[in-house]
Amino acid sequence: MELIIKNANIVGTDGKLGLKKIVVAGGVIQQIVEASEQVALDNAQVIDAQGKLVSAGFIDMHVHLREPGFEYKETIETGARSAAKGGFTTIACMPNTRPVTDNPETVKLVLDRAKEADLVHVLPYAAITKSELGRELTDFPALKESGAIGFTDDGVGVQSAQMMKNAMKWAAELGMPVIAHCEDNTLVEGAPVAEGEFARKHGLKGIPNESEAIHVGRDILLAEATGVHYHVCHVSTEQSIRLIRQAKEIGIKVTAEVCPHHLILSEEDIPGLDANWKMNPPLRSRRDVEACIRAVEDGTIDIIVTDHAPHSEEEKERGMQLAPFGIVGFETAFPLLYTKFVATGKWPLAQLIQRMTADPARVFGLAAGKLEPGAPADLTIVDLETERAVDPTTFASKGRNTPFTDWKLKGWPVATIVSGKVVWSE
């Protein structure tokens, strides 16, 4: 398929926007030329970007697609469509499905369903331990062979240090990353929100910062001992960031991610006992939020992910104590970050795009995330000007669980192109 995108506003190497023409053939970017330059492709589809931003497609390395087992929350198809609507062209899905993605057959099922959906690139993680119970390691070589891109028990922390060390040794031998949900269960049981003023006000048990940081510190030492690529999921505390920063300074192979909600919201923002504000990790203090922002700015945190976690309305209506953790994220991620940080002048546009494209590709060794000749034609077209309110009833995801309802945002994706094919368009 041949494609020409004209009047494409792209961020140049100098960080400034400039109008270009992008020529695509065979699923690959062939040329990027000046907007006025003539190019001839006989059967090309022509898209007029009308001066809107064109970026490399966004990459989300932490998502929950719920299939198999929880199709009432989301399917691989609805999740992939939601991702495309949010401008994402590559997503990596977590293994806490039912059955858990802890065997080659389930990895194959995920890949097959993604191929049938034919929307975005779906990369499956496999579990570290069987059924994510923390008792027995999965068959890492077989899982790698079947197409898994890394190992994680996301949803629960691996409680045994010996189990985690054994996993890291094996993963290092295979040249695979270990992706860790960092949480000490002895400190969090029965707690729905962060330890702080909100928990005290509502008589709720709180999740302390150290429940995350203890595992981060432990795992950094184990990563140093084993030489594995260790990646920290959804960082949310100042203490975790301090440990990650120190580890990077001495050359330990550690990378980290943060979610938009941990950059934008604190526990002070929670309006009441609405479980659409319940997520794991929970919303922390304003001090933790500021630490996360600084860590994105200085590169301590490498990438931004959504942790897209759809649940049914019935589940979320059970209230703060009983509802499951998690919020949806695909369709609001870029507009939230653009409106909060770029439109206000806090971040350059190039930095936000890099954290959502080139950096995740670098961290996980993906052939994606670049807007240049020879790169895959995975592209996102974004309207930076039009402001509109977040309306969950319009989401392509089955999930409506968001704390951002009615927020007025700019930076909405209007078209998503994967391998040179338009997979979603407004």
C-alpha cells in the first residue's frame, strides 16, 4: 500500500515543528521531503494532515487487554481499537489473564487474536511464576520461543527474593527483561488508597510508600548481581525514584516507567469514595507527583505508559474498599500530558513524544518509535488545537473507568496508521 501524507507538521531534530510530506510504501517510510516538493506515486492514497502534528506512533509498554478470561471487561480487539484511537501503534499486554499467560499456548492465543483484530502491534509479556502465585518459575525458554517479549507477574509483586533472583538469572541468560510490579504484600493487605490524609479522613487503611520502594531496592540489588535488564513498573514514589536514580548512576541495568495519572493527580485530588479514583499503585502525595515529574524530565524515568486497566461499571460501583484497582488510559494519555505539560510550556513537545515513542523502543529493543526514512510506517496524526471534554461514553474501550470525565483537553489523535494502513480515523 502506498500513502502520501501532505502538510504534516513534524518535530525536527532542532525540536521545532515544520511542514513536510511523508511518503510511505510497503509499510515503510520511504521519504520525508519539504511540503512543497512534488512526489509521484501512481496508486498512492493521499492524506492531507492540514498542518496537524504527525508523530511516530505511540508505544505503550504496560497495558491490560483482559483476554482470555475477562472478556466482559475488554477483549484484545476492543483494547487494540481503543489503543489505536489513543494514537498507539504498539502495545505490550500483561499476563494477569485467566488462564494466566504462563504457557506457550496462551501466548499464541494472544498473538492470534491480535492478528485477527489487525489493528495495532500487540506484544505479549509472560508470567514470571506459574499462575502468578510466586511458587514456581514458568518455562522461560519456551515462552521466549512462543513470542513473549519479557517476564512479569504484574498485578502482584514477586514476594520471594530467591524466586526473583532465580528469575533474573534465567532471563539474563536468555537476554530477556524482567518487568516488576513492586509491592510488598505484608504492607498493603486490605488497603485501597495511599497512606495519607485521604485515608485518615475516610477511615481507610493506607498503602505506604515503602511497600513499593522496598521491592525496588531489593530488585535493584538482585539485578546488579545477575546482570539482567530490570524494568520497574508504574513508579509512584519519591523513595523508588531515589533508588532508581542511584542505580543508574552506578551502571546497573535498570529502566523505569510512569503513568499519566501519577504525573497529574495526587491523593489531594480524590473527590470522595468514587472507585474510578482507585488504582494500583494508588495516587500518592503531591511531593511524590513532583518527584515523578522531575524524574521524567531528567531521564531517571525512561518512558510513559498508561497501565490501561478496564473494569466493568458494576465492579467499580462496589465502592472504594471493594472495587478492583485500575483505570483506563489509552484514549486520554496524550491529551492529558499535552495539555498539562506541553501547552503550559513546562515540557517541549519533542520530550513528550520521545518518552512515548523512541524511548520505549530503545528500552525494549523495538524496531519502532522513529519518524525517519526506513522506519516502519507506524504514525499518529494529532490535533493540537481543538479542545474538548473527556467523555467516557465515546471510548472505544469497553472500560469507562476514568477519573478524568469532563476534563477539557487538547492534543487529540485524529488518525492512526500501522504499517502504512489507516487503522483508525476520526
